Amino acid sequence: MVRLRSWSWSAVATWMAMAVAVLSPTAAHAGFGFQPPSAEELAMKAEPKAPGAPAIILYRQVDRDDNGSTSHEDDYIRIKILTEEGRKYADIEIPFVKESGNISRIKARTIRPDGTIANYEGKVFDKTIVKAKGVKYLAKTLTLPDVQVGSVIEYFYTTDLSEDWIFDSHWILSQELFTKKAKFSLKPYHNDYSNMSVRWSWQGVDNPPKQDPDKVVRMEANDVKAFLAEDYMPPENELKSRVDFTYSSGILEKDQDKFWKQAGKKFYSGMDDFTNKRKAMEQAVAQIVSPGDTPEVKARKIYARVQQLRNVSFGVERTEQEKKRDKEKPQNNVEDVWKAGWGNGYGLTWLYLGLVKAAGLEAYGARISNRSEYFFNPNKLEDRKLDTNAVVVRLNGKEVYCDPGAAFTAFGELPWGETNVKGIRLDKDGGQWIMTPMTTSADARTERKAELKLDEESGSLEGKLVVTYTGLQAYELRDQERNQDEVSKKKYLENEIRESVPVTIEVELVNKPEWKDTSVPLVAEFTLRVPGWAMSAGKRALLATGLFSAAEKHVFDHAARTYPIYYEYPTLKVDDVTIELPAGWKVSSVPEALDRDLKAVAFSSKVESVKGKLHLTRSLRTDAMLLDTKYYSTVQSFYRMVRTTDEQQIVLLPGTSTASN
């Protein structure tokens, strides 16, 4: 983010897009008006280029004007309803980020199949749709009246962006529905007294945007395919047809090497200004470590102390009144962060760098990308996509990557989005490219250990279940539930178990897991009852082997695959289930053991009968990240084998009683 007046590091985590100051007067809104329906649109029954579509976008227009002190964007959309399923598009959600602007001038109407019109006269509601890292995502919601099959619905609105800021712009061509025709325009910011530049890049666009003599960038698109999401696919930003505009100060550097050298120097300067408080850091570190501590002990102690500070990037969002009450002032350096006892993710990570260097350890800062929403490409010259920071400490001849500002990462661990990504090791000369480490399945392990008894009357399983989450699996849970109370956390963990068993179960969390201490695994203990898991079959009883197999029930079961297979990070699931059989029951047969290792994925399953008990072990491992679509049939066959194995039956012979349903 760039602004023409100074800003603090705390602003970095708050704003979600690049912005620069605007000094020129507000421009008038062009706006939209409703278009009269054509006979062809009203008569349309289907779209040959989108067979079976429930609805299509007939026309869409996006006009952005960045030439005012309050930039704005006008959006218009016109949709044809083709089936009963398509009527759901009468429920309209217009998302926006509260901190960057607001939605205004909403107008909407329904054109019935006979051409008559029903204007929307109701109230527009605000609905919270996402809450992440202190940024609240909202949507303006409304439901259009009298929408029938054959209707045309249309609406337009204006996004008024925050005053004195220019935000990066994005034209997302790919939508949930097929788009017949679309027009886009951007009037870039220009001021004779400031040197601001805009560059744009695109992907999946047949007719790239062009800047006309009037300086307005324009583009048209026709017959844009609907974007259909798939399981385990790369981030949508990498797959959708789109154009991205990026503002920056100064003249645009087109040479790639020079561009990144300039960016590296800028990043280093910002880091150095923020961390250059050696005396204050030496005084602080003396309170944390002992002179006799080894370098690794020092690094770990400092890491733990930094994570004890309040991380506002991961806390519950507070009102301006609450911030004033707490007298929170902008933080300009690591000394401010230390004295305040709080900071955002960036500030805390740089505080760690300042402290470990003051402790005499060899360490350096890095700017890295996060692949959770897009894949960084140096060729696109987008320095804003090196959007997070990390510290690399050299211990025992090895480089240890740390990001204490991520709140729930253990020492030596990065959030999954920061693993296996490019970044710049910062120095005054512009830095050097680095690649963060890739995790293995052992770094994200879920172990389920169950001690159960089989009830001979009902065929139910009852007993205890202990689930241990380690590494990135523990991080994901802690991050997901960071702002929830104990009741919500309990419900979340119980639902995790419900979703892992393919039948309706009764489960209750009976311990208090450690949610804060990242140095230990997250362990959850449950009482568990699985009704009717054993089923009678004449004089026998059948019991399926895959107790915790629901997650794999419908994975990759589509015939074709459009996008590459993308595992966010390698994982390992290990199940260890012991089932005590009723007195007098015997095991007639068990499925053969299976052990299949395809390197990228592996699966094993084994059932043993030992002294009146069944011992079931199951392991599912993924050690891949991105697989080309040409491997889809292989991966599909692998998961089909997993499902088949999970459905295999153990045959039991009841004693004096007969197992029932």
C-alpha cells in the first residue's frame, strides 16, 4: 500500500489492496440506467453455448473512475432465468470490504416473461459473509420480486471507495454463470503534481484491454464460459479469466531484474527503519533469555515471548471507540511494539527479527508471497504480491524459517500458504531470491485413536476417541477458531468427528484442548457412539472397516477434470481403532491387508483379530501439492480403491445372541 503521506505498519494488515492518495476534485458519476428488454431476450429458452445452464448473464458492464478524490466503480448486470434452479439468482449478494468503501445507488427490477416490470422497492440489508485477520467482509443483500422461469433480472450499483485512496482494480471475467457479453472500462488516476503509474496484466483473455487516446482503458468480452469449481483445485484467482491493474509511485520499470532490485531495496529500507532499535532490543532480550542459553534455546524463548503479545491481526475486530479507549497509537518501530505489548502480524514478525539479532543470533528478514489466494509470478512485476514477511534464523548450520506474526505457528513452522513459495532475502543491495521450505505429510498429522465396545443387541460401537492434531493440522484448527468461545470450539471439534464418520453418530468433547500453546499438539478427547455399525446378516454380523472414511466418500468421483489437482499442503491421517467384541463372539473372516504407495499418495488398511478384539489400522497420506490433469485418472482410481477398501466387511459370528440391525 502506498499513500502520499506517512503510514504505519499497522495499516498494512488492515487494507486489502494497494492504494495511493488522490488530490484532484471529485468526478461526477456516469452511472447506469435500465435497458429496455428485447423480444429475443424475453423469448429465449436456452443458450446453445451453455447447455443446461440454469441462467446466463446476458450483459455486464463495469466502469471504474479513479480520477476523483473519491474513486468509484459502477456495475451493471442483466441475467436471464432459464430453469427453476435459476430462480435462486433472484437472491442478490453484492460483496464489499467495509474498510475500503461502501455500496450505494442500488437499483434492481424483474422483467416478467410477458415484458411487464416489477421494480424492487424493498430494503437492502447488510450481511456478514467473511471475517478474517481483522477485516470484515460484508454484502448488500436483496431478493427480487416475482422471478419466474423466463424472467430477466437486472440491477446496478456504485461502489464508492474510501476518500483519498486509489485501490488496485480487477476485472473478473469468469463468473458462476455463462456471460454472453461484457464491457469494461477504467479511467486511471492522473495528476500533474504527482507521478503515479498503472500497469495491467491478464490471463485467459482473448481480447486484451487497450488504452484509447482519451487515456481510458477499455475491453469487451463475449461468450465467457461459466466458472465451475472443483474439489482440490488451485486458487480461483489463478484459474479465472481476469485483468489486474496495479498502481505504483514513480515511473514503471519494465526490466525485470531492475524492477526487483528496486523492490528489494524498498522492502529492506522499510524493514530497516522499523527494526533499527538495537539498544531497546538488547534491553528487551535481556528480560527473555539467559547468558548460558544455547542459540536454539534463545531463538525458541524469544519466539514464545513474541507470541505472548497481543496480535491484532488475528484478534476480534474492535470499534474505533474501543481503540481510542485502549489508547492505541501508530507503531513506527519495534520499540513501539515491545512497549505497547501488542502489534499486527508484520510488526510482531519484525520484532522477532530485532530481538534475535540483539541476542547475537545470525538472522535476516524476508518478504515472501502467500499462495493461499494466488501463485506469485516474478514475471508479472507485482511487488505487492510479496505480501507477508518472515524471519530466517541460522541455527546449527541450518536455516530455520519463522513467522511468529502468524499467531498460531510453532517455532520453525510457516503457515501452509507461506511454504514452498518464492521470496526475497532482504539486504541493502536489493536482496536475493529464496524459496521457502516445502512441508511433508509428517508436518500435518491427524491421529485418531479409538477404544470401543460392540454392543451385541444394537450393533452399536461405544467408547472413547482421542484425536491428536500436530503441525499444520493444529495450526489450521487454532486459526479457524481463534475468535470463538469455548462452546463454539467444542461444537467445531465435535462436528469435525461427525463429518469424518459416514453415518449419524453421537459424540461429545470431554476435555479442554490446548488452543494457545503452539509448542504442543492439539489433543481432543471424546465419548463416541456409532449406532448400528454392525449389521446382522442371517447368523452372521457384518462390520465395515472404514469407520473414519466419510471424507473420502465422494473425492474425485467426477468423470472428467478441468483444473490441476491442488493439495494445499501434504497431510497424514492415521487411524488406530480397537473394538472389543461381546463375550462368545468370534471373527469369521477379515479383509486382506492392503498397502498401496504411489509416492504422491499412499494408503494402507489392516484388520487383525486379537483375543476377542478387533484391531483396525488405516493410514492415508498425501505428499504432493500440484498434479497435472493428465494424472487425474490415476488419482481417481486410487481414491476409488480407498473407498472400496473402506467398504469391505468384517464377518463376525455371534455367540448365544444374534446381532440385530
